[in-house]
Amino acid sequence: MAQGEYEVECPYCGVNLFIVIGEEGFFSCSDDYALGDVEKSLLRAADPAELEGLAERLHDQALADGQPVVAERLLYLFGQSSCTDCGTGFSVADRVIANAMPTW
Ligand SMILES: [Zn+2]
């Protein structure tokens, strides 16, 4: 539940990145992190006060449902990441939605 692992493409260089949001942390990396020694780029959480639209509704709903862990993960999903290859920053949610909707 609320464990997120998404495969996205860097909007600049097109490299495949894994976005990991869950018990192992909040980061992106360019290779299969399960293999171990890969470069990780930490995600930057969104400011709850600056959420709007769908992000705000999902975050409010998670808190209303007594799901603070889910609410925190949503802040990372709607936060910022950067490519481990070229350093380009991008919105995590924009890239995830460009590929597939999250399952939670
Ligand atoms: Zn890149």
C-alpha cells in the first residue's frame, strides 16, 4: 500500500529513471536500484501549502482518512526530482502521469 516505484524518462536526455517513493526512501536513480550500487538523486517534497488541484485533494483526503504516510508520499510524488545523468530538474508527477497513473 502506497509503495510507489515508477519508471519515467528524463524530459531532457530521455534516459530511463526509476522513481522510488516508499520505505526505502524517496529518490530517483538511473539503473535498477535493487542491484545495489547506483547513483541516487533525492526527491524534493512539495510544500503542502502550495499544493493545488488534484494534488491538494489527494493530500487532504489522505490526511482525512488518517493516512499520514500516504500524505507524506504524495508530497514527494508531487515534488521535484532531477536526472542522475544530466541533472535536469523535473516534476515527478508530470513524468509519472506521462507514463502511467499511480495505482494509489
Ligand atoms: Zn537527463
